[in-house]
Amino acid sequence: MLTTAIIAGLVLGGTYALVAMGLTLQYGIARIMNLAYGETMIAAAFAAFVLKNALGLNPMAGLLLVVPAGFAFGYAIYGVMMRPLVARAGDRSALEIDSILATFGLLFVIQGVLLVLFGSNYMSYSYLNIPVSILGANIAANRLLALGLALTIGLTLYGLLRYTRWGTAIRAVAVAPQSAVLVGIDVNRAARFAFALGGALAAAGGVVISMYQTFTATSGVTFTMKALIVVIMGGVGNLLGALSAGLILGMVETFVATYLEPGLTLAATYAIFLALLLWRPQGLFGKATR
Amino acid sequence: MLEPIGGRRAPFLLLSTIALAALAIWPADSAAQERSSVKIGYAVSKTGVNAGGAGITTIPNYQLWIDNVKKAGGLEMPDGSRLPIELIEYDDRSSAEEVVRAVERLAAQDEVDFILPPWGTGFNLAVAPLFDRYGYPQLAVSAVTDKAPDFVERWPRSFWFLGGGADYTDALANLLVNAREAGTIGDKVAMVSVADGFGIDLVTAARESFAEADIEVVYDKTYPVGTTDFSPMVNEASGTEADSFVAFSYPPDTFALTQQAQVSGYNPKVFYLGVGVGFPAYGEENPAAEGVMSLGGIDPTNEANRDYRRRHHELTGQGPDYWGSVITYASLEMLQEAIKRVGLDREAVSRELSTGTFQTVLGETKLENNQLRNLWWAGQWQNGVFVGIAPPDRPGAATPRLPKTPWKN
């Protein structure tokens, strides 16, 4: 029973982590609070759905198409919509407010396009919904895949950011955008790249989610909310933080549902969130506020 | 000081005079005209959390009906003439405030002849006082409530088409009792429900129905809306001795619960889930759905219903669901026929709906105390069709196939 709960919790947490990592990149490095993040995921989910149903392409192969498309989309959105905001914003908080308003609008644009294209129906398809037995617990292969992807992406990106010259430059932008310019870093390029990378991660999350979750054109906001909680818990801009916060959240939800009461999962999530905000507002892995 | 105020006021006065003059001319003008159309309006959730449900049960049927009327040359009046429908449509964005505002606007500002109801129990209750105040008949289809008889007393022009929670849970308890007496299953049930309108209503009714039928509920948990991971609940339920699994769930949960049961290899003898099982996507081309039970159902031998399903598919590109869709369409046919019999007087139409007998896609349809009671309370997927199995004595009822065949992986 206990091992089943632990494994189910880790797998659920893997989904949360996968969803949150893109947002933490966009918010932490590009300083864009992207409220349309969930919609980007849903758009990717629809893309996977169409590729599977119309072209018979399996979602794993779909990832190879949709993830670069997510990157390109993020890159374009940053260039067209965010760049002017960044250019005119006097300080960080001004940019945050402007980007929240702008992406709030973007949310409705993407949602509207999806509604026109696909209507408001529930979409679902089944892929890799086969049991995999781990230590006696039966886990769906598609959820295991989400955990695997979250771990791979999280650790790879962490390694890149930590140990490469390119990663150091990106981190410099995250920590001190004004000073980064002084040492010859193209802040704008770095931010744009981080934002696009976030878009690619959102797309990956969307494709994986679509393998096992029913979605509609309007369900993006629930993903944004969950991702936001994970991002703030883990520390803004911190990939390892998002990864571990996601896993913790998944574990807590599963344990509460198994041993206490499934009705209390949401309450438990927000209780932890509140506690963390009270005692460690900068998040698990965040640095004290500058 | 005086001059600028007067300067600003002058054009305002001029404008309001013109407006008043226009108003004075307008009614005389329109009254002289013959009526050239019938205005029909509705507010429904095209976006937001309810869009998924409205998009399958309500909106396609409104479209199909309006298309049908258009093809017939308009709505037929008692004198045999036909008037085209002028449609006014609002999106309530899944907000109860918004649906109330939109219905008020349809009644007071757009002055439509008839208003079609929104989707959902809560939304139908929210707009019921308005329908009543403005004298519109309310054909509440996508609303499940045990209080329908009280509502009919309070709002005499309200009509309730989908029964109440206890109707469904009594039928379910009856099915389980029959299977128990046949020796197919034991008397223990594991039950989960979503902590929201539908789930709360149904699980409350079910606890009572099961207690009366001496069915023991060994696992009874609720979960919040938006839950995506059902492995703890399915694992707990499969750890009990219950032969039957019952979930009063919303569509995303229904799909997720089914997948989780398959993955966990959980094969209860009775597998009964909530909204979503009756969606064509759930079982029409999915052999794994065989034997799954839920609310609703159809009589597959009904010719009119078959024809309706074909037309629905042709126009909207998707099949109707197996619960509320056909009822929604039948309620519109009743409205159309009532208008044909008594004209556009809303009071007379309400009376006709209440007392008349109608030929609809359901067959001969008649309301009892403003409620449709001849319904399928439970259904089961059998060979790719979600057939009605309860009440068992209703003509066209299929025999339940129990125990459910194990999942095929």
C-alpha cells in the first residue's frame, strides 16, 4: 500500500513538474508572467490530438513536431508582443504588470482560436494506457513517461544552466539583468531564448497531458494555476525547485487521498502553499529577495 | 460659467429630441407591419467550464432544430403560414451572473418570442424566476432535480425533462438488488462522487436508495472538481470486497476513472460511472466500454430516434450523447408543435405543453405535472450502443449484461 502510494505520488508529481518547468523559465529569466501558458499547453494537446487522429502519427513522434513548434511560437510571441513591453518597462514590477495584462489577452486569443477550430467538446484519446508494474504497483505507462520526461528535461536543463557558458549567461540575466549588459551579455537575446524554451516545454507538457487527460479548449487555466503554485513553491526561475516542488505536491496529494480523504487534496495543496509562503516566501530553492 | 454648460447641453438636447421623435415613430411603424419572423433567443455556455457539457447536449441540438425549421420553410402557425426564425444567441461564459443578465436582456431588451433554456441544473434554476416573471415557458432539459414538483408549483410555466437524482439512484439500487437475487453480485458497493452539484445531489440520493435496498456501501468518498489522478481511489476501492463500483462523476473524471481502472486491472462486476459514459466518444468505437453502465440510454429499435441520430451526425459532424441530447431535441419539437397548434401566445403555448400529447423523436410524448417521466434511468454499453436497461418493464428495455466483461488490454 505504502509503495503504491509513493510511486503513484511520484508519477503524479512528474506531471506537475513537467508542466511547471516551462513557466519557471519564462517567469524567472524572461520575467514574463505568462498567463497564456496553460493555453499554449492546450494548443499543443490539440495538435497531438489532430496528428494522432488525422495523420495516425503517434504522440511520441508528435512530440518531435510539436515541441519545435512550441519553441517557434514562444520565439515569435516574445518578438512581437513582449519585446515592446520589455523596451518600455522602467523596472521589473512594471514589466510584470504589463506582461500579465498582455498575456491575459493572449490567453483569450488562443482559446478563441481553439474554440473556433475545435468547438468546446471534451477531447481525449488513449495512448500508452497500459499498466507497468513497479514494485507491485500498477502505473500507467503514459504517466510514467511524463515523470521520465520531467526528470530528463529538468536535469538536462539544470546541467546546461549550471555548467555551460551559455547557461551562466542566462543565469546572469535572471539574477541581474542590468548588470549582465555590462559584461557583454545580450540580455534581450537571452530572455527571448528562455521564453521560447518555456514555450517548447509547455508544448511538451501539453502533448504528454493529452495522452491521458481529457481536455477542452477552455481548460488551460487550470494548468496555469497548478504550474504557478509549483513555480512559486520551488522558487521562481529555479528548475530544480520546480522539479522537486512538483514531486512533493504529487506525493502530498496522493498520500492525502489514500490515507485521509480524497476530498481534502485541494485543501492540502493550498495549505502547503500557504505555509511555504509564510515561512519561505522565496520558495524552497529560491534565494532571499534581492 | 453658464455658457460652456449650455454649449454642451445644446447638442445633447438636440440628440434626445431626435431620439424621442424616432421612438415615437418607431412603434407606429412596426405595428403597421405584418409580423415577418419569430424571434427566438438563448444564452448558453459557449466558453468556460460548462462549455464541454453544453457543447454536446445543448448547442448542437439547438442548431439541428433551427436548421430543420429553416429547411421546412419556417415555424408553422395555426393558420398554416410559416415564419422564419430570427435567432439571438448569447454566450454566458459559464457564469451564473452572466446567464441571468443575458436572459433578462433577451426578455426585456430583445423582446424575443421564446427563450430556450441554458445548460446545467444550477443555471436553469438561476434563470427560472426570470422566465416566470416575463411569462416565458422554460423547457429545462439539462437539469436533474428531485424538487421538480415544487418548482412546477412555484413557476407554473417551468417544465422539467430529466428527472431527479432519486429516480436514477432508485433504478440503480433496483438493478443491483436484481443482480444480487440472481446471485451475480454480493451486496457491497464502493462509491466515489465529485464534490459539486451533480455529484452531491446524486450521492445523497444514492445513500438513501442503497440503505433502503439493504446494499452496504463499504467505500464512500468525495473528490474535488478538477481531480486528475484517480489511482488512490481506484486502488482503495479495489482493496474492498465490493462487487460494484459506482461513481457520480463529471466527464473528465469519467474518462480518467475508466483509464485508471483499466491500468490497475480493476474489474468490478458492476462498473457504473456518471456524466460522460453516454458520450459517443466513450463507447461507440471502443470495445473496452462494453458493459459499463451509467445514467440515460436509448431504445435502439426506435426508428425516429435512429433517424434523429443520423441527422445530428450529418449536420454537426458528431453523434449526440445517449442521455440528454435526444430529450433536448424532443423538447424543441414539442415547442414547435405547440406553436403550430396555438400560435405565439406564450400563455397558450405553456398550457399546450403542459396538457398536450406530442409526436417526437422519443415517440409519443406527454408531460405529467410539467415533467417528462418516461425516461431511461440507467443504461449500459452493449455492442457499441448505449442501450436503456431501466426501468426494466419499459418497452424496448435491454437486459443488463452482468458481470461486466473484464477490461481488454
